[in-house]
Amino acid sequence: MTAPPARVTVQVAVQSSRRLLRDSLSACLAVRPDITVVGKVAETDAVFELCELRHPDVVILDAGARLREICDRVAALTLRFPELNVIVTYRDASEQDLAAACRAGVASLVPESKGLSAVLALLRRSRGRHAKDSPGGLTDRELELVVLTGSGHSVAEIAALLRLSPLTVENLKRRVYAKLDVGSNVHAVAKAASLGMLELQAAPARARRRPAIRRNWSDEADSAALAVLGGAQSFALDQVVSALMASSLPFVLVKEPGPLADTHWARWHRGPIVAVLVDPVPPDWDLVAELGVPAVLVHSKPLDPPELAEALACGASALVAADRIDDHFLSVLRMVGQGYLVVDSMPMRPLIGAVRARWDERGPGRPELPELTARESDILRSLAEGHSIRQTARALGIAPKTVENIQTRLFRKLGVRNRSGALAVADAFGLLPGTAPGPAPVRAQ
């Protein structure tokens, strides 16, 4: 009896200097069974090392408005990896820029206006390969070792989890050090993380979890999110459950309202927790407030402006229409678990209008702008860029707990309860980078 053939997948590497685009594109691709995202990087130079280590079939480069500038890097990339399929997305370009990109070896050019569907169409036409390790690169077992090392496991624990001898684990570590050109566990994990190879990988299914006190959800962005489902029984809820089961992501279905903070899964889950509310009624939002977690709102009917504003104010970090569950829900869940606000610009406008109206009621004439300290402005700017608490702390050189405290003071000054509200207020009053306060409202006499 012959074994079934291994799954054929397209191995993809993603590059973009824009972190939100890089993470969202990777998340949207990673949930598809015929695509494997092997890494994501910010700079084009890092793509070379990522290709050496993981041997992708396709590299997606984000040129933005600098298509001509990356042509030399594309030419060097295709020269070193002749079988590599290079897809370049761009914002705008002249005919000369497009011709230069084609001469450099770009396989496909996709304008940003075409969106994700155009990229997916090109990837589906790409030739994938059977799921096996690439010669000369970092093998799946070696990457698994790095993931477990980064989780704090000792050599003995890794040996037990992978059913290897400690000596074999030590030999694997030496090979990993040589391939990554590092000299320690810390450097190996840092190198893999810088190439975007860690957060896209899951720990072994047979790995045992160590009991741990649950930390802030945003500090565990690299772990799988636990979805807590609420809402009345419906076809949309069944679709969400089916999507989670097919993806093997952990979830809890809350059938009756009640206290949740002391349940075993709330206390012991090591990664982020995200509430998923399907056509919720007001009591369903209590679990968001009790657990202090972000929420994904799945709605079967269009939301009018007051409903939308109320949902965002209650803690919704993303909206998913019921007819988009199959192709949209999992990627949105992943992004919210990493600390993003995933809301289109158009749905934000009703909230901005509601914020303006609320502030207008505070006094006659133009409302007084809230005064922010320099550090609060730094936190607000980081929120606008889509950074999580941990990433903000790293960028500012302060502790994550300090970021949380400053963020709480910022929310209090702006009169909001969450990130979406803070961004709406900041946008309404021109406090975000690149915006200016709008004209004072004209009141009817």
C-alpha cells in the first residue's frame, strides 16, 4: 500500500516596508491550505537571506511608489535564484518604470488597486512543490527547534517533545547556528524573528504546554489566538465554528451568559484571547468587558451608523460580514490577535461623526483640543501605525507595562475606552500625523 502524496503548496515570502500591509498580506495568505508563507521581511536586502534559508517558490515585493528603485534588487534576486517567481505590487508607475521592471526579471506586476484577489490569482497559477525540506536551507525540523527554543524549552524538554535524543537536539542546534550564522540560542531566535519565520509557525501538535500565568494579550502576539464565541445559534455562527475547526485553531463556545474570568481556559491560555460575537445582543458584549480582550463582530445584516459606532465603542476591533466568513474571517482573527484594528476607512466615518458630535456637546463654539504629553503623542502615533503594545515598547525603549499605563491615561483624556475610539477622536481633531483639525462646526441658529 503506497502512502498518499504530500500536499503540494506554493511557498511564499512577503516583503513590504509597510508593516500593516506586510502582516495583513501574510495573514490573508497563511490561512489558505494551498499556500505556505515561509517568512516576511521589511527590507528587500533581507529577502536574499530568507530565500537562502527557506527557498520560496514566489516572492511578493511591495514597491509602492518606488518601482524603478527596486529593479536592481530584483535583477540580483533572479540572478541568484533563477527559478524564483517574483511578483511586484506597485502604487503608480510610468511606462519606463514598468519596462525596467520587466527587464529586471519581474514575473508579474500588480497595481495596488487590484487588491488581494489579483495576487491570489497569480499565486494559484504558480507551480508549487510537495511539502518537503529544501536542500541547503533551514529544514522544518530545524525551524521547529528554533520555535521551541524561543518558547523557553530546554534541550531535554525539546528532546522529549520531538522524540529525539538530547545529543540529536544538540547537533540540530549546531546546524541551525551555522545556517543562521549565529552563536547562541538568543541570536538564533532573534534572527528567525527578524525574517518573519517564527510567528507564522505553530508549535508541534504533540507539544505539552507549561502552566503559565496569562499575560496581556498583546504581549503574546506570536501565539495562536483563542477565539471565544458568543451570540445566538445561527447559520453564521455555524460557519464561524466550521472555519475554526478546519483551521485547527482553539476556540470556546459560550452558550450561556455568566462569569468567565475564572474559567480554566481564561486563566491558562498563554496566547492572545479574542472575542468573536456573531449578531450579538447587548448582554453578549459583557464578555468583552470582563475579559478585557478585543472583539471581532460578525454581522448578518448591514449595520447602520449608530450600531457601528456602538460596536466600535464597546470594543470591536474588526467587522466581518456573514457572507465573507469563508474568505475573510480567519485572516481578520489573526490580525486582531496581533493587536491590529481591522476596519475599513468608510465604516470609521460614522464613528468619527459620533465623536465630533459628542465633543461638540461639551461647550459652545469650537471644542477644546485635549492636551497630550510628548509620550502620549508617541503612543498615539504608534497606535496609528498599527503597532502592538510590545512593539511600541520596543520602539520607544520602555517597558510594556509603562506603555499600557500611558495608553490608559491617553484613553481617559480622549474620553474613549479602546484603540478604535482613540484613533477616531485623534482623526476627528487632527491629532494624527499628517492630519489637521477640521473647521469648527457651524451651529444652526
